[in-house]
Amino acid sequence: MATEAVTESEHLRSLITSAASALWEDKEALGTLLEVVRRSETFAPLADSMEQSEVRPAKPTFYGVKRKEFAE
């Protein structure tokens, strides 16, 4: 059961990273996304680090995520 939770958590992290990367140039939309992400205590630190970063997040495939949502 713990494996499922980790998998789901990593999946959500990948989706957040992918969305942030896609919205990187539109700072207003990116800010809106990060505010939504902050509503979850689990991902609030991720949103904070993305907001402070000056570098666009890597695409999830960089982290080894191979899911069809990220197909280009």
C-alpha cells in the first residue's frame, strides 16, 4: 500500500512539474498554478521552490517518468 502512495505522489509531482514547465513564460498563469499547489501541504514546498527558481523545471521525462501524459 505504501508503494501505491509513493507512486501517486510521484505522479502528482510530475504533473505539477510538467505544468510549471509549460507555464514558465506566463508568470501570471504560473503563479495561479503554484497557489493551487500550495493548498496541499505535501506539495507546498515544491511550489515555493519553483517560485523562487530562476530556471525552468526539467520535463518529467528528465526524471525518468514515462507516462503518456507527457508524450510530445
